[in-house]
Amino acid sequence: MTPRLFDTHFHLDLVADPKGTVRQIESDGTPTIAVTNAPSVYESTARMSAGSRHVRPALGLHPELAAERHRELGLFARLLPSTRYVGEVGLDYVTQDPSVRRTQRRVFEEIVGLCDAAGDKVLTVHSRRAEADVVATFGDQFRGAVILHWYSGSLGTLDKATARGFYVSVNPAMARGKRFAQILDRVPRDQVLLETDGPFVSVGKRPALPHDTSRVVDRVSQLWGVPKDEVVAKLFDNFERLLRSGASAASARGVGAHLR
Ligand code: MN
């Protein structure tokens, strides 16, 4: 495919006009992973994007919903064979409540185990204030592709994650932030990916859309000292490698042929 913008973390079901947004994504030609926050909303997101060439619905269970939605883990397991994409999942230690954190860990460990067994999943992962536990949960034998979404932890844990081959997706809000240069500098260039986290991230006065990853490209171009079209080519190459990696891992073990 011709190098182009893409978005590995976008909340299609939470925008004001999902159908219109799908049409815009199609006309822009921007491959987009449409994350969901609970298994019970995955199917409606999948329906919204049915027939779309560029929207890939992802099955998720957001850590901030884990305490109230952990009963949906059974539904998560049943739906998992219907998609290669998983997110938003992870841990969020903004809560101080030890029992909520425990439930988050139990849910996340179960999800990571299911994805490891499947072998070809692409996960977009939330890790706020819980980065070390997120990386530890995957261990060093995880079968699948991991994208750390909106990473904001220590550089030491970031190094550990990238040494394991994890990708790091960066969004317009991160690109405006003080730590961006430091984080970008630390991630190998072939492990950087784009995201918006729209509509939670804004661009100007409106919620970010997948094509707003162009704002991130602008900033990366400045920091790397590389022309914008070369940045897009490099990052799109990373995106294509990400998609190949999971698939080949699964087919090498003789599974996944029935998965799309
Ligand atoms: Mn998100």
C-alpha cells in the first residue's frame, strides 16, 4: 500500500457522528483501529464499520471499567476469534483502591492469556501509572504484537518495553507535551506508531480524527530532522510490519487460518 497516515487508537463509538466519521475515514483512506472500552459495545462498533476498508474494530475492556464490567470477560473470550485487534485494555493506577487494582490485574492477566493462546493479536494497551506492571504482565514470551498507547511512564520501563519489541503509539496531545522529545528519542524509529485517541484528544477546538495524526508527523519531522513524507513512509512501514508480525507468528504454529 502507498505510505499514508493511519491511527492505531481511535474511539469511533464515542464520536458524535460515527457513520459520518466512517465515511470520512474511507474517503481519506486512513487505516484506523477502532478501539472499544467494553465487549458489550464491540459488536455495534463492528456493525458501524461493516463493509469499511479502513476501519478495523478492536475488542476491549478498559481498565477504568474493569471493576464494573469484569463479568463481560466471558463475552470477551467468545468474541475474540472474530477480530485480530484488541483494545483498549491495560491497567490504570490512578485509583488508589487496592481491590479495584486487583480486579484490573485479574481482568488484564486473563485477556493477555487469551491473546497469547490465540497468537496473532494486535493489542493497543493503556498503562497510566502502572507501566511496570503492564510490561511485567506480558512477560518476555508473549505471542502477539503490543502497542503501548499514550505512554507516560519512566524511561527505564520504556526501554524494557521496546527491548521486548513493543511498539509505542504517539498522539497529538503527546506531541504538544514537554516530555515528547525525550520519549521519542528513546524509542527505536522502527517501533514508533501513530494514534489520536480521539475524541479524548482535541486538535484546536474539535475532537481529533484519524487524519489529525498529521500533527504528530509534523512534530516527529522536526525532532528527527527528516522530511514529513519520509516520516510518513517510515511510520507506515512500521504499521505494515506490525500487521505482518502477528499473522506470521500464528500461521507458523498452524493456527489462525480461520481468523481474519
Ligand atoms: Mn483511549
